[in-house]
Amino acid sequence: MPSLLYYALVIGVVLAVPAVLTLVIQYIVLGTLSHRNSCKQKVASSTKPSQNHRVYYAGFFHPYPNAGGGGERVLWTMIKAIQEKYPFIVSVIYSGDNIDRDALLGNVKAKFGLDINPNTVYIVELKWRSWVDHKYPRLTLMMQSIGSLMLAAEAIHQFVPDVFIDTVGYAFTYPLVNLLSSNIPIIAYTHYPTISSDMQTMVSSRESGFNNDPRIAASPTLTSLKSAYYRMLAHAYAFSGSFADMVMTNSSWTHGHIIKLFDLPRTTNVVYPPCDTAALAEFSLENRQKVIMSLAQFRPEKNHSLQVEAFAKFLKEHPRYKAPESKPKPALKDILHVLEGSKEAKLIEYPLLVMIGGARNIEDEARAESLRQLAKSLEVSSQVYVIVNAPWSQVQLWLKHSSIGIHTMRDEHFGINIVEMMAAGLLTIAHNSAGPKLDIISPAIGASENALPSESQAQAYLKAPEDKNFPVGMVATTADEFAQMIACAIGANDSVEKALRSAARIAATTKFSEAAFSMAFCRRFTPVVRWLDSQSHE
């Protein structure tokens, strides 16, 4: 019979395996001490933080810092808040955009109007972004999650931060960071959960959508397999998220899902994302052009095609707003001249649908082109414009002069562009779900009511805008409902229109400003800085 010593040795080996594997992973990812010191020296020699305090390095895991969307506004406003309150902290951005610091910060200024001090910003170039960029034909979420691990390993190998801040939502990276060093606090700003109960419900109910192929929805067997896959992924996501030391979510909808998944109620808080509401609120509420404006990246989940379909339905049901075939389509540059005031406004005689958004890659560019083709097939192309990667100055011009805003993503986690449209005074129509429904457009006019406030209600609100029950926008779900809401907005009389614009602006500027975001973020970030101080004094 084997001796007790034999069993003791077997148990010892079994217990030692995880520790040995951990050491191997740490060595492979972190590299030698000499390598880590060399990387730190490289960052230190390229930055000039305040020397009145010990310097800390905050690593921002954000592979698309140049994308120009709402997530990037969160990233850069966060960095600006750190620069103003903690000038001794260097923001190290793990980027896969292949752009140098000065060009990147110039784009940030152009797109968001934010002046970022280059002295406390360092860019770590990532070569492996294709791991998360790749369009996997199957098991996309799992493969991209594994890809995020590879990308995080590359990031940490190139520079080990004092605090790891994930501003995209790659929760599967948290166990890796914790494994590499339990002394690196992990902060997450979550825009939306990678996997949610809503996604699982869509699959189990066999409803097709951008994340559920119609062929899978049509097959009971494939639906069962995908439901099991989603359950497994949800458990893995929940496990990974539990490693976060602090979680900020951008909306009540996201907060509810993250609480259920990560089970960190004491360290999870809603921090509404920043909007440039101060500048937008200066725009006049009157003399708007007949422009229905959309502002969202050209990603599949934004569902821009629904906007084109709704606009086509609106024109079909209200033919007086459809431009005659004999009327040539105005050039975009001429439309811009109208907005700038250098051409007569009568050039915009019929309503236009103008879709503005950022394109991250060639797939997004192709998606934008497909919208032009859809407009052509629906015979509304003469009144539809698709504008890709417009500078912030041009976006502001559209916000200043457009009459209606439209946003069609289902289960939008928040909807920062919806807030911007409301702050600018647009009559905004959004999808009746998630963040827009719970946090932003509330109270709202819905397609079921199909009734604008009366003129007497509007006059009363304009005299005393304290009425919390006055609607701040409209919500819809289908193309028919969006077309119906467009008709309501265009048909509103002057008093009702002005009251709705005013209510929208007040709601947006009192709740979602950059100042409110910076204050809320710093309130959560300060304990982390204090913890770093306590560690440095030990």
C-alpha cells in the first residue's frame, strides 16, 4: 500500500500546479523585472506629471480611442477630470488605432471640444487588436472575449499600470489583471453588459435580430444549443466581472443587469455619461430647418435602416412632404451653406433625413453605403444624406439647425447622442426601450397615445417649466410608429413645439452635463487614489 508520504507528495503536487501556472503566466505576460522597468522608464521620460506628489499610472484599456463615439467621450472626459484633479497621474491609453499622441489629441479636440494636456498622456500601441476586431462567423461573443484576454495580455506586457481602468466593457480581462497582480485596482465603466437576460430571452423566444441569426431562430435545436451557450457565457461573464473593485454603469438599465451578473451592489453605481450640454444649450429653439437628424456610429445594432424605412413610410403617408422627382437633390455643401447662413433657407424646402456617424473600419463604411442604397431602393434618396466621420464643428451645425432627432437602437444602454439632441433643442424620437426609456426620455409621448400636449398645456409649461410630467420627447418601436412620431413632430404648432424643445433641454442639461459626470467620477475615483497613497507609504 502507498505510504502517507506518497499521498502527501501527490497532494502537494496537485496544490502546487495552480501556483506554478500562475508564476508561468506572470512571467510570460509581465516579462522580466528589467523589461518592466524599461517600459516604465520609457513612459516616464515621455510625460511630465506634477512632481508635488508621487506619480501614479492609470492604464485605460480602450482599443478604439479615436473612434469618436459616446464611449470615447466618456474616456476623454474621464482623462480630463483626472488631469484637473490629479495632475500627478499619467493616463496610459492602450490603443489599437495606430495614431500618435498629438494627432489623437487633435482629433479629440475636433470631435469633442476637449483640451487634453499631452504632458500626462501616453499611448501604448497594441498590435493584436484584430483579436477583438475579427468578425468570427460563429461563437462571436466567446471568441471576442478570448480575444480581449490576448489583447489585455499584450497591453500589460507593454506597460504595467498602478490602476487598470476598462472603459469598453471587456470584463473577461479582469481575472487576468488580478492574476498578474492583486495590487492593481480594477475599475470598470460599463456601457452595456456583454451578455444580458434580454439577449438570452431573444434567443430562447426564437426572435431574430442582429445577434440572433434568422436560421438559428427558425430551428428549435439550434435555439436550444445557443441558449445553452449563452447561459455558459453569462456565468463566465459574471465570474469575470466579480473581480472588479469598482464598477460604474452608464444607465439604470445597465446597472440593473450588472448588479444581477457581477453581484457587487455596494461598489456598483450609476454615473451618467458626459454630454456637451452647456454649449448645445446655447442654440436657439426657434427657426429650425426641416431636418430629421440621426447621430450614431454606423454599427449594426444602431439599426439605421429602421430610420430610412420609417422616413420612407412617413413620406408615403404624407406625400406633400415628398420632393418631386424633377427637383434635383441639393449638394451637401449647399445644405451646409444654408445652415451657416450664406444661402437662402428655401433650399431645404422638403424634409431631409440626415444620418451622421463615425465609422471604425471598412465594415462600418460599407454599412453607411448600404443605407444610401436602401434609400435609393425606397425612392427617398433625394431626401436622405449619410455623412461619415464628420468633425464635431459640423455635427454642432446640424444640431443647431435641425428640427427633429431620431435614434432607433433597441435596448440602447444609455444614448448619449439622444441627450445631445435634446440639449440642442431637437424634438427627439428614440426607441422605446432600455436607457432612453428609463433615464432620458421620461416622461415621453408614445405611439399608443399619439397625442401631443394641448396648446394650453404648452403655454402653461412655458410660463412655469417646473412640471415634471410634461413630456421631453417621443418613443417608438416599429417603422410605422417612428413614421407616426415624425408626423406628430412635424405637425406640432409653434407653442407645443417650443414647449417640447424647452422641456427636452432642461431635462438634458440638469442631469447629463460634463461637470456632473466629472464630479460623479471623481467621487468614485478618489478612494482609489487614497488607497494607492496608503500602499506607497507602507
